[in-house]
Amino acid sequence: MASLNDVISDGKIRVSYGTNGTLPSEFYTYMDLTGFGFPYRNNPGMREIQIGNPGLKWEKQNNLNIGLDLRLFERLGLTFEWYQRQSSDLLNDVPTSYTTGFSSYLSNIGTIRNSGIELDLNADILRNGAFKWTSSLNFGMNRNKTIALSDGSSELRDGTQIHRIGQPWYSYYLIEFAGINKETGVPQYYINDPANPGSRETTEDYTAATRILYKSADPKLVGGFTNTFRYKFLDLNFTWTYSLGGNSYDSGAQKTELGGKTGYDNIPKYYERRWQKPGDETDIEMFMVGNKYDMSSVANTRRVHSTDHIRLKNLTFGVSIPQHISRRLKVSNIRAFCSGMNLLTFAAYKNYDPEVPVNGVVYFESLN
């Protein structure tokens, strides 16, 4: 019968707690600033270039981590970690009236909390012969929540996003798209009247619709799967990564969802499935020059897309010169290799790269 020492060859419990601060990205963001280099009618000129915030403070983070490391049968490794990170006096741009000459200023906006788990499994599957195989698999689950806002309010609206107490920080705030009228090809929207909750009444006038909190940018599960194979002087390594449960917002749609309005703009490929005749069932409006029902100015839920994907992140094949030969050349190792990145991607939405910025907003920079 195997003893406990034969099963668990190494074990460790880790607990840590710490606090750290983050400075604003620039040294003088707390000051009202003016700048030169703004001539007026060929005369030297200056203007205000920054709204100051004399009460600006460091962003603070409190981090708690509890982890467990195990090595089983001298072959299988397991690492489990639970963490909670609370950020207070969060540094973020706050929208302000355009009458100031600016759209926002930097402030300590509130408190958010990230908590989650990370699990990593690694194994020496084959290791005693000429052929060796090691593998690792990891999972990560993070939950983000808005805890408080510095002005005491329950929510702060920021363009197409909303920061609401109890909800993820990067939550979308949009008009809810209701589809295309199959008889006329005109877009429809749910009114979502706060005075009549639960009603699914629709309208073709988007100004009559109320925005709603709609999904979040944060994925529910992320991770990767790595394998390394070695046979004599040959080696092969590849890593698959995945992300599930997140969403992106196509901000670039404001430039492309014109439905032929001007007659000379670029046309997205998805307009191939546009409405063309009465009875067509589709999610893309009619296309015609002078179209007054275009959706370019409507921040709506049709622009939100899943970022679910699995990707062959990297693949490397190498050849090493045997050590008895490299030593004769007075070097410890000689290896030639070729490597590729992002060679395969299987994504739920294929019109742009599913690896999007942390806030989920895509503006052409992630287009394939």
C-alpha cells in the first residue's frame, strides 16, 4: 500500500496580503494647465490644455491571495489560487460638460473588486525514454463588481458603458435592438419604458427608446493548454488559449452601418444578408442611397458580439545539434527553430480579432 509520502511528494500552502498604490499616468494631472503653440490669425496664442483636480489621490489596491501547491507521484503538479483584489480611489476619466472645452477629466471615481480562482495542472506524461511529453492545462475565473462610486451615486454613465453598483465595471449601456421589420426593412428597437417594466413594445424611432444595461466585457473563463514533445534532438511546442463568456462592442460600426446613406462609404461584408424584399427575415436593414433609416448613430445591442474563441497561440518546432558535437565547437547548445503565432482561431464572431481591449470596445484596431 502506497503511503501518503508516495502520493504527495511536495506540498505548500501560501497566504499573502498586501497594499500598493498606483500613481496617475502623468505627473501633473492634478493641475490646471495651459499650453503655447495655438496661434490665432498668425499671432502667437495659448489655451487651456487640461482641467485640474487638486483633490486627486493615488489609486490604492488591497490584495489577498490564498494558494495551494501540490506535487503528486513525482509526476503531476497542481496549483490552486483564490484571490481578491479591491481597488479604491480608482483612477478614471469622468465625463464633463463640453462647455468646459473638454469631454472628461481625471478623478478618483470609486471602488471595484475583482475576485476569482486560478487552477493550473501540469504533468510529465512521458519522461523516461527517448520520447518525452509534458503538458499543462490552466483555468482562470474572475468576477468583477463595482462596489462604490465616489460621488455617492448608484451609477455613472460613460458613453456606451455604465458603471453601476453591484455590476461589472465594464458593462454596456445601449438601446436594445429588436430586429428588422420584415415588411419594410426598417430597424426596430425595444422602447424599454421605465414606467412600464417588462413591456416588449417596439419602435422605429430610436430616440423613443431607453438605454438598458446589457452584458459585460468580462469573460467568465479563460485559460490555455500547452504541450511540449521532445524526441532526441527534435522538439515541438504548442499552446492553445481560450476565452469564454465575454463580449465586445463594435464602436467602428458608427462609421460602417450607413446602409448606403451617402452612396460612397465602405460597405461591411455582413450587408450581403441585408433586407431586400418584403418577407425577408434578417438582422441587417435595407441598403439604399439616401437611406434615412441607417443605424450609424444608434448605439445599440446589435453591435455587441461574443468574444468566445479558442486559438492556436503559438507553435514552435526546433532542432538541436547533439551536445557531443556542440561541445567540440566550444558551445553548450546549438538549436535552430521556427515559430508561428495566432496560426488558427475558432471564434464565435469572425469580423474582428476576438482578443479585444480590456474594456471590450473595438474601433478598427482589432480588425483582421
